[in-house]
Amino acid sequence: MTLAGRKRSHSGVLSGKSKRARISTPELLDDPATAFRAPENPEATLSGLPAELRLQIDSYLCDTTIIHVHNDGTDTGDKARFTWTPCRSPNPASPLLCANPKWSGMCPEEDRCTYKIYAPPEPVGFWALAASNKAFRNDTQEFFLSRSVVSIDFLDLRPWLDHLAESDPKRVESLRRITLAGPTSWRLSRAEIHLLTERLPNLEGMGFQFQDVIYRWVRSYCGNDIQVNQVAWKNWHVNRLKAFDRSTTITMEAIIWRKSHPRWSPNIP
């Protein structure tokens, strides 16, 4: 039998214009199973540890993990899309708060808990363990949500809870600790308090972390001599926190900008 075809010139081969032939011989391909060989000593791996010890490790990692929930801002309501990233470092004063929020102006840029859309999240805390193995992530997902702190802007709270209730109601039941945070000035409103107590019946910890205007907190200032009003915390209507169960841990932090503003604080240098 005669095969007809066009003869390829040597000049084309040398110039690099020719296509390389595909190698499909099974003997030349690496066996994928070789990358997942069974360990020589299974008891020396994390999966080989006793269940009690693994739960202790998970508990320790979750206690230092904060999840930052982000709204991509392209849609609202039912079409809102949410993503989340692990916090780089919790606040030493309380595990409910972020040490350096992305909107904070009180930390070096390299320490800021920045949300980079086009960069993978930094593997820290429990997320580092979950990202290393899909089986661990699936087995501990409910435990992860019940022990970690979820930090979200209060403007996104209702649409995010609606999203969870529709996509996976069990996740809402697993939430135990949540923090409302953001760069905007905010005082406790009955609407948010009612939403939290109604939708999150198993709440054990509640955090509030916001920026606020200086005139609500500073009684007087002269140069660097700033006197803080000792009862300024009443401006947040903390009496409304009585709606939470007495066993709920509550942490509040206000970050004050000492910057001049023509309407709020015109005399601050």
C-alpha cells in the first residue's frame, strides 16, 4: 500500500516551524499513582493520629482563625457573590478581632490584612491545614465553621445570611462566633441586633470593630494632650446588647482617626 503525503524539508525542521509529534506511548508516561504512594509508617502521619489528638489540633488552630468574608460588589441582593480569606493575625487583646484590618491606618502596609483579589490567600491557621488535604477539609468543615470567627461588614450581613440559608442551611446553624467590622462609623441598631439573635441562635461570641469619628470619643484635645471621654462607649447604645444571651462573649473596638475634617473636627492640627 502506498501512502501519499507532502515531504517535509530539512530547512523547516531546523527553523523550528515543524510541530513536535505527540508521545502517547504508555511506557513513556509517568504513573500518576506514584505521586500518592502509601507512607511507610501510617501512624506517623496526621491521619494516623488518634481522633482525640486530631480534635485537639483542630481546636487549637480554629481558636486562632478569623475568616474575612468579602462581597465582590458587582451584584446585590440574591445575586451577590461572596468570597472569604483567612485573617493574617488575630488581635492579641481578643480572638474576635483582626489585629490589622485592611482599612486600618494604624499599621505598616506589610502587616495589613489586605484582601488581594488576584492573589491566593495566605495559608495560615486552620486554613493551612484544610488547604493541604481535601479529606481533612470535608471532614472538619462543620467543626471549622463552629469554632472560627467570621468577620463581615455589617452592610453585607443580611445578604450573606440569606445566601447561606439558601445554599447550605447547615452552615448557618454551625456559626458560633461572628464579628461585624468595617471602615464606616456605626452604632448598634435594633435591626442588626434582632437579625443576629433571630438568625444565629447558637451564637457564643460577638465582636464589633469599626472606625469612628473623633468627636464622639475625645472630650478635649490640645496638641498631643488628648483626653478621652470615659463614657463615650454609651454612644454605641450598648444597652441593646442585652438582647444577647448572658453567656455570649462580646468584644468592641473603635479606631479613631485623628485627622482634621472641616465639619467634624476643624481645630485638630
